[in-house]
Amino acid sequence: MFRLACVCILTALTSMSPLLAQGNKDKKPASDIGWQATGKSGAVSGGGSEAVAAGLTILQQGGNAADGAVATILALTVTDSERVCFGGEVPIMVYDAKRNVVEVICGLGTAPRLATREHFEKKRGGIPAKGFESAAVPGLLDGCVTALDRCGTITFAEAAAPTLAILDRHEKPWHADLASTLRRLSDAEKQAGGERKRGLRHVADCFYRGPIAKELSAWSEANGGLLRYTDLATHVTRVEDPLSVDYRGYTVYKTGAWNQGPYLLQTLRLLETFDLKKMGHNQPDTIHVMAEAMKLALADRDAYYADPLFVDVPTDALLSKKYAELRRPLIDMKKASLVRQPGDPRNMRAILDKPPLEVGDGGPGKDTTTCVVADKWGNVVAATPSGFHGVIAGKTGVQLGTRLQSFNTWKGHPNCIEPGKRPRITLTPGIILKEGKPLLAISVAGGDLQDQTALQVIVNCIDHGMTPAEAVTAVRFATKHHLGSFRQAPPELGSLLLYPETAKATISDLAARGHKITMSQKHLAEPSVIVIDQKTGVLNAAGDPRAKRHSAAY
């Protein structure tokens, strides 16, 4: 198991409440945080080391997993500001130990009322990859407030204190402005007179319906953006049941079809009849069958997935064993597929007649960051904060993301942009239960590669018996045999990306099957994971060090 067990904490922060400021003597600085850690009382794995330290600080001072996750997410908007912004989004998956349930907090905003298909059809290239016109309603803050309200124990001010300590160093021009905004939110919370839940509502009201909302709206209108006060004032964070499938005795949970996550569940359905353990880790047959299964599930993602509040997504059929049995024979173990083949779940047919095969101009792949947290009471959180590096809205210090580019403008397509609709995003946290109790939480950064990597980490743990450290550092593979999620980049049919460390014999075998192989000089996505030993209660956290992931535990 793990050799590295570290207790890593922020130094004492004068701006923190007495609850969080106590007991910081003899704590290691955030710079000492490594990529793996083991403990029994709490663990955090994610992006920037100071953000991971912020989450662990909250856990050590009595907060639970939801409290630690929110502190981590808020700090990530600073430490990982090229990947996630305060005006971005964060899907949050929570296992609540008291209620023994898994829930999804959809910290994702919608398209503003002015963001119509007609508006973007007039623009050359459609929805821009950059700029304020691509901003959705910010969902991250209300997602965090909702997590604290439903599952947490601390105030917003306490959760934000580690972030303020970072911002107060004024390392970037916008830090002072965002710090001022956080303090305004904390001041609004104080007006509740110490009633925690009411105070959290005041925080949300200040940002979405109060003075900050008016400032964001005025800035957007003055600068040609589409976001308006009414969009912010009517924002709602939905709390939803997750989707799930059973895989080899484990229950794997993902979000709804407003997210790409369900295609991982479809892929597991396709793979469950193959003995991946017997095939061997990263052997030619194993890589081939996993890649081919992902191609089929990704084709369905591109054809059907969208906000189910606006379109009828045939989710039950897509995840059914019957549909998987129809699709599985399309996998040819001797030959790589060079065509996109969405199925027809509504009519239970293996291949859809006349599938939608539109493509867009594409754009640069966008990244995000990671956050997984577990506490000593058995609560677990997996979250994937994002928003890209957007445009800073005036003196608020709030960066607005560019998430609208995850829509398309194809009339009749499920994911066509509409006012009030959630874009189909790539952010895809997951939680796995064994016999009704949490075993694994995972978050992956990397756009369309997120669930490709998540699938491999899960298979590494379940089928190949790897430790978390082994699972996140093992040689990976990927395909671009799908529509890109950012301005709909055309698919690279038959593509297979491999690490240079892949065995030469394996590369030759896969090439002989028709895979169009490219050797990736970069890591493929950025996983963070926590695995819970159900017998001992030990929390094993790990994040891929090649991807600069960090982990801490105590």
C-alpha cells in the first residue's frame, strides 16, 4: 500500500474563525504535500497543493467531507485559476453516511436568455471559444453553498477563509478584487445573526439576487456579454439522484445525461462479459476491447446526451443490459472500428439509421481540475470544478467561464443551445459502493479524456487489483474517435493514443488491428482518487504526479 502518509496543513491564518485557527502548531506547509497519502480520519486529493491543504485543514478542525470539499473547491479557483474560475461550474457527488444515499448537486449554470441559436448562427464560427459571450450563468458558488446547506456543518466564511489567505498575498492583479467579493459574501452571511442555514441563503442572495448580481449584469451588458440580472436571479441548483450500474458486484454512480458520465456506465455494461483480469493489464486484447467499447458508448453520448429537462434522453434504455447485448457484437476483436456507430435505444436496435454526424470548427481542448474528499464519519465527496480561464467581470474579481461552447447550434440536435438549458459538459465525478458502502471516489480533469481515464482507473482497481497509487500512475491510452465537446471538433476515426512506455509488441499488435496510433508525449488526463479499505477504515488517496495532482490525509 502507501509508504507516504502525510499530514499537511496551512499555517495559522489570522483571518480564520477560532474553530479553524486552533491547533495549527507543528503542521507541515502546503509545499510538503505529495501525490499520495494514507490516513484514517480524513483525506483530500485534488489539484493545487494549497487547495488540498485548505480542505484538510477543515477536516482536521472538525469539518466533514462536504465542508472540506467546499473549502478545496473555493481555493482551487485561485490555485488552479487557469482551469477553474469562481464564475464557472462544479458538479458535486456526495455519499451521505447518515442517510446512506448518493446524491448529485448540479453546480452547473444554464444558457442566458439572450443566448439563442439564432444569435450564435449569425456569428462566424458559431459559439466563440473565448470571451464573455460564451459565459453561462455561474453555477460554482451556489453549488458550494448548496453542499454546505444540505451536507455541511460550517459557515461560508469558515469555508472561504483559506482562500482569502491565499488571495491576500495579492500575487495576481485580480486577487484583491475577488478577496473583496468573498468578504462581501461573508458580510452578507453575518446578517443572519449566527443562524447557519439562513446565513448561507444570504450568501447566495448577495451573489445571485443582490448587489454582486447587479454588478455582474451591468458589466456584461456594457461589454457585449449575454448574462443579465434575471439570469442570475432565477438560477437554481438542482439536487438529483445519480445514475448507476452494477459492475462485478460494485455499484458505480455517475451524474445524469447533462454530463458525459453515463457513457462510462454504458462502457462498463459492454465490458462486463469480458474477463479483463484474465486478459491482463494493458495487454493488446484488453486495450483493444476497452477502446472499442468506449467508441460505441461515445457515439451514443454524441447522439443523445443533453439536458433531460429539455429533451427526452432514453437513459434507461441506454444503460440497460438488453441494449448492451445488442451493441456488444459490434466489437470485432480482430479489427479496430473506423466508423461512428450510435445505436437506437428507443427501438432496441444495435445501429441507428441516419445518425446525426454534424461536426463543428473545433477549438483547443479545455482542462479542469479535481477534488475528492473523505472523512472519518464515512462521508465521501467527488467534485470536478471547472470553467476554464474566462474573462474577469470588472472589479468583482469574478472570472466568467466559457461553458456555452459545449453546446452546438444544430437545429433539432439534443444538445442545441437554448435559453435556460444546461450544456452537456465533460465534468464527471464518480463514486463506487461495495455492499452499500463507499469504496472509491474519483475525479478526473481532461475534457473528453475524463471518463476514458476514469474507466481505466476503475478497471485497474476492480479487475486488476491495483492500489490507488498504482491505478493513477499506470500507463494509459485514449481515443479521439468521438465528436469533440468544445465547439464540436471533428472525430479522429480509429485514433488510439498510447504512452511511449507501452510495450513495443503491444503497439505492433494494435496497429495490425487497424488502430491509427499516435504516441502521446503528454499525460492523458489527470486523475485523483480515494479508496476506502472497508475492513480497516483506512483512506488511501492518490493523484497522478505526472499531472501535478496532490493528496493529503491524517
